[in-house]
Amino acid sequence: MTPRGTVDNELDERRVDKLISVERAPVIEPGHSFGSVTDKITSIVLRRGTPLWWLGGIAITFGMLQLLLLACTLLFFKGVGVWGINIPIGWGFAIINFVWWIGIGHAGTLISAILALLKQSWRNSINRFAEAMTLFAVMCAGLFPVLHTGRPWLAYWLFPYPSSMGTWPQFRSPLVWDVFAVSTYATVSALFWYVGLVPDLATMRDTARHPVPRFIYGMLAMGWRGSARHWKRYETAYILLAGLSTPLVLSVHTVVSFDFAISILPGWHTTIFPPYFVAGAIYCGFAMVLFLAIPIRALYGLEDLITMRHLINSGKVMLATGLIVAYGYGMEAFAAFYSGNKYERYMWLNRAWLGPYWWSYWALLATNIFTPQILWIRKVRQSPFMLFLVSCVILVGMWLERFVIVVTSLHRDFLPSSWGFYKPTSIDWATFVGTLGLFFTLMFLFLRVVPAISIFEVRTLLPEAKVSKGGDAHLMSSADL
């Protein structure tokens, strides 16, 4: 008869082995072939009929989008007075949401470019919708600086055209640098996304039965036939765009942080902002990736293509970047006291204890530092539901971070006579909710018309694609339609 303690030890060992096996889950579940991968991914787009959950989801998000149109109409007729901004708080929801959306767009380029250069195969199943997420987030971000001008039809005044009024932009201002950084980021990300789509668009063209989608996908595929010449040019273009995108991941949010760091305002004038903003952007971006990936894999039954390996690795990246963000918060507090500057010291005390927005600072710490620490627990990392909840908390926390940085630094100026209080209006909230509607409406349309998972990249993960040369693997997978 086996002793009780021995049985318990064996059960514990089995549980540990099971946990470790989940942690080392495959990038793609066994049992797939080139044809089955193609059929599973293309069927999401080419299937007849539309799922009810998709129709319900896009109806809700399209309704949210109408709020954006209503808010913009009121803004254009009445001016920025419909917002809660005042003196000294000239930056409000517009800049908060601009920085938040730009941060969300960072994970897509990181997954696509940097992980591609590092040859991380686990990116292959999530890079496509992460890249789409980047484009849609940048679109939402780009709206806010234009709306913040109050009269966007006169935005051409911001360009250095020959003008009798002499209103030329100040090129030493980081606000002007933002224009070039974000526009370059959007252009390269769009090119990177489209180049990666071309082989899959050809697969959709060859798979579609109806002549209309076949014609549309054929036009978008630009004559792709999967020849050796095509693959060679594709690999060259993809690597070049990945190399261009990699410094953009670091530069874009660094330039955005210069909007704050180059000023002399207490709470903004700190050298920790560039790396702290970049880490926070990746932190927030991976939270949005999980926020999208977990429902997509469940609703479309893609658990064998977007496996636990993808979710666990994304959770680990969130945990690592979250620790960097926590270090940034600590350095802000340390610098405020170590500098000996009474204004910096008061700024931090006002944020945490003395000011009317103290609740937002502690909510920020709870959502961005304390709650994500449960990711150290293996069972939490291996639970899609828990990862989804943690991602939601982080997204809220990163928005609160931007609120704290913008509002609590502005509402107490150097002179007490200039102190103020910021309270967002219903138009502020409608504009923000409307951009959420725009983002998710575009995501729903993307899932319906474009393969959400890269077909040819997933096929290179199959055992039959493991040949001596990487290019031959692509040729094999593209030929087996």
C-alpha cells in the first residue's frame, strides 16, 4: 500500500509538470497542415453569413462612433469652450487621449519589426492584427491635435507657406517634431502592414469563389504569384521596413515625451520621461494586444493558432515593462525631493496628498503597479480570463497616468493667483468614447475583410516547412494552396 505522503508528492509533481508544460506550450498546436491552416484562416473572411456577435459588436461601436461626429460638430460650431480646458489647464482630454492612443500603437510595431528581426516565431500568429491595431490607434491619436486647434479648417496656418501674417511654425518646438514623428510612424507602419499582407491577399484571391472578392483581392495582391523572384523581393522589402520601423518604436514616444520634458513646468521637466514613456507605451500596447487576442481566439475558435504560448509571452512582456514603469514612478518621486527644488517637491506632494486629484495618483499606482504584480503567479499567466482582466486594468491605469501627468502638473501654476481646476465636460467624454468607437469599428471591419492571422507565416511553423533554407520554407507554404 502506497503511503499517503508519497501519493500527495506524486500529485504535486504532476501539477507542477502540467503547469510547466502549459508555460512551454507550442506556438501552433500539432495536427495542422498547409491546407488546414489556409482553410481555417480564410474561412473567417470568406464564410457565408456573418456571426450575430459581429453584427451586435459593430452596431455598438458604430453607435459610439456617432458620438465622435456629434462632439466634433458641436466643437466646430461653438469652439473649444465646449471642453473643460481653462487657464492654466490649456491641455486636457485632447492631449491625454493623444498620448494614450499613440502608446497603444507601439506594441504592433514591436511585435512585427523587433521580434521579426530577433526571429521570434511566436509573433507569427498575432502580428497581423497587432499591426492593424497600430494603424487604427494612430488614426485615433491623429484626430486630437487637429481638434485641439479648435478650427481645423485653418490648420494650414501651421505650415510654413508664404503668408502676409507671418504665422510660421516654431521648428524648435517638440510639438512640431510630433507631426514629423507620428506621420513617419504612420506611413512606415502602413507600408509594413500592407507588404506583409500581399502573399495572403493572393491566397484569398485564389481561394475565393465569388468573382467580386476574387477581383478585389487580386487587385490588392498586385499580381503576386509566389515565384522565387517575388519571395526574394518580398523578403528584402520586409526586412528593410522592419529595420526602419525598429528605431521608430523608440523615437515616436520619445518625441511625444519631449512635449513635456523640454518645458520648465514642475512635473514635466525630467529626463526620465523618454525611456519611461517608451516602456509605458509597450506596456499599454501589449495590454491592448491581449485585450483583442483573447476574445478573437475564443469567438473564432483559434485556440490552436493563438495558443497559450502567445498569451503567456505577452503577459511576461507586460510584467517586465510594468516594472520599468514602476521604476519611472519611483524616480519621479526621488528626483522631486533630491533636486532641492521646492516647486518640484510641492508638485509631487500635491499629486499624492495635498491636491484635489490625489485619488487619481493612488488609482494609478493601484492599476499600473500593484495589480499587475499578480502576473508573477504562473496560474494567473496561464488563465486567459485573468490575463484579460489584468489587461483591462492596465489600459485604465495607463490612461490615468496621462491624466495625472497632464492635469496635476498644470492645475497648480507658479503663482497661486493662477491656480485652477479641470473638470472634463460631456463633450470631452463623448469625444473620447467616440474614438473608442472608431477604433473598434475599424477592428471589426478588419476582421471581416482581411485575414486576421498571417497565413504564410503560420505555415512556416509547421513541421513540413522545416527545411534547410528559410526561403524554401516560404516557397513550399505558398505553393500548397
